[in-house]
Amino acid sequence: MFDQVVQRAYGAKYDFMAIAYFVWRIFLKAVFNRPIPDKNKWESKNKWFCNEIFELVLKQDLSMKTPNDLMFLLETSDNFDSVGVFK
């Protein structure tokens, strides 16, 4: 997995537009109770967002998952021996 992470992230630029969309949707959820979409519409294939590292392991689109969502997914994944989640 380390090789995949290095290949994906090394030298790639950070996807600031994907972050902006993520923050915008969190704002809409908090203020207007609008649902958070499953896909980040502003993400770029040539840049990366930290969630994409987890996509390598979990094999699903995680572009709009919060850190808490990611931890709960990792907790139930067979690809990890142990994950501590504070509740």
C-alpha cells in the first residue's frame, strides 16, 4: 500500500477546489440541513485530497466523507487489524 500512496501523492498538488466544495457542503448541511453528496463535483484527477489515500484501501469513492466517517469505515474494514474509535 505504501507504494500506491507514494505513487498517488508524491509530487501531486493538493486539490484546493475539492476542499472548497467539501467545506461549502458542510456549511450547507450545518446551516440549511442540506444533504452532503456522495461525490465531490469539484475534485481534480491530477490533484489529490487526503481522503484519496483511504480510497486505495477501501476501494470506494470517499471524496465527501468526513474524518469521523472515515474512522467508522476503517473500523469495519477487514483491511485493518485494529482501529481505535472514540465514541
